[in-house]
Amino acid sequence: MKLLRVISLAGLIATITCIAHGADLFQKDGYRALIADRRATAPGDIVTILVYENSSASNTADTSTRTSAGIQANVVTLANTRDSTQLGVGDNYGGRGQIQRTGRLLAQISATVTEIWPNGDLTIAGQQMIDVNGEKTRIKLSGRVRTVDIAQNNTVQSNRLADAKIEYVGDGFITDRTRPGLIPRILAWLGLW
């Protein structure tokens, strides 16, 4: 009977030892409770960026210059006639230029966390490719976001990104038709356009 108790006590200790090793499955750094927010916090996590960008710029310049110089001479001859001569040189220049540019971009892009900064900020990067009837559009985004700026639904507005780089590039038949032709591009390159 004592031998049986010793064997069952040894089995109990072996069972407890196996259970204690099961605690190795718990990782403090990666633990999330079942009721915790599913916000991006680690490399490889995905966060949705809400791109709402409006930009406008305007620049106007007016230039006006006027220069004039004149010479006047009177000549009296022996016949007591008076001849008069005038010579004038002048220059007028007036120039006006105006630049106005407006841009608007609305999109939602899922980006991946690529790096965690020592202060807890996240570096994110992502891109989206869209092809509609041969018109290809690529939106590429990267930047740095604070974890406090990530909403409960795991989204971040683009105006909360530091060092944000947002590229919107189109390629296709319609995009090609909106570009200037060869002659205007050469004149612009020469500075004549």
C-alpha cells in the first residue's frame, strides 16, 4: 500500500511538473486578452490608413517697369531759323503670372507595421494597386504613427502620420492623353515654355 502511495505521489509530482512546463506557452510580450482592442502594436500587424488629403496652393506675381531717356537739341542757324530735334528711348515692361493648384485624395489603405521605435511609435508602409479597364492606379504610403493615434477600430487618419509619404500614380491610355506632347516638353526643358 505504501508502495502504491509512493508511485501515485511520484505520478502527481510528474503531472505537476508537466503542468508547470505548460506555463512556457504564456508570452508576456505578445499576450492580449480576449476582450482587448485589436490595434496594431507589433511588426507584421496591419493598420488601416484613412487618407483624406486636401491641398491647395496659390501664387500671384505682378511686375511693372518703365524706363525712359531723352535728348533734346535746338539748333539756331544764321538765317535765324530754329530747328529742333528730339530723340527719345524708352522701355516698358509689364508681366503677370499666376499659379493655382488644388489636389484632393480620398482612399483607405491597409498598411503593415514594419518597425517599432524605442518610444513606441510604429513605422508603417503599404500600397494599393487598382486596374480598371487598363487604367492602372497605384497608391503608396509610408510614415510613422503614434500608438495613441490608432483608433479602437484599428484605423488612423493620414494627417496623424509623421514623415508621411503618399504617392498617387496613374498609368494608362487616359493618363497618357493628359500629358503634354513632345514639342511642349522640349520647349519646357529648354526653359522656353
